[in-house]
Amino acid sequence: MTPLKQFSTRLVAIHWLTLLLFAGAFYLGNTLDGIEPPAAKLALYPYHFLAGALVLLLTLLRAWFRLRDGAPAPAEAGGPIFMRAALLGHKLLYALLIVLPLSGLLMIFQTGVFAAVMANDPTKLPDLEKFAVHDLHGTIATILLVTVGLHFAAALYHQFLLKDGLLRRMAIKRYPE
């Protein structure tokens, strides 16, 4: 069997869709932290919830499809330390993409946000700054954002400094083996 040169089309699609949803959820999360009046905040929560839930679902699907579809061999990253860092970085991305939405679920139920949204009552929205889980959720989001930034920088390093065509592995377009 020929080794894979690219991830499957569905893995690539899930990768880019997850990135878009995470970016949207991150933007909405930051907007929610500063928006007034409470009715406007209440109106945005369902979109933030949906984006986070889809990130979780797509990450779990991506892990499943990766097991089923296989993956290209790890790219040469410049030695064993870089190879280990790349492996740990990818595992961290998956872990954070699972833990972040789960911390969001914990937060909405622990703080009463979910009840306020279900009741469509902005007066029931809690002050999230009073809850440690809000800080935890924000910290995980920031760590994920930094990890995504490092992932992006590593992809650019491969593409433009090593010139190894690494980005083709995550292209929707299929290249001949």
C-alpha cells in the first residue's frame, strides 16, 4: 500500500471548518464579555453555544475519521526534538479542542447562563466574572489560540523555509500520489 501524501478530503474539510468555527466562537466569546445591554448578550449566547458544540463534534469526528482514513507519515521537522514537539503540539490541539467546549458546557450549567437563555430572560444572566469556571474557560481559549498560532507558524516554516510542500497535505485539492 502506498503511503498517504495527503489527509482525506473529509479530514481536510473538518480541519478548516473547525478553524472557522473556533475563530467565530472566540470572537463571539470576546464580544459576549463586553456587550451591553443584557438582552443583546442573551441574543448572542446561542450562536456561541452552537459554534462551541460544533467544534467539539467536529473534533471528535475528526479523531474518528483519522483512525479510519489514516494519515500521512509525520513531516520531517528538523530533528527528533522538533518531531516530538510537532507530535505533542498536535495532541495538545486535539485535547484543547475537546476541553474548551466541555469547559463551556460546565460554565453555562454551573452559572445559570443556560437557564437564562432557555427562559429568554436577560435579567437572569449571571455576572460571569464572579465564577472561576469563566476564568478557566477563557484561559483554555487563550492557550488554544496561542497553540493555533504556533501551529500556523510551523506550517509557514515548512512551506516557506523548508519548502517541503507541507500545506498540500491539508489542501482540499487532490494532488497525484
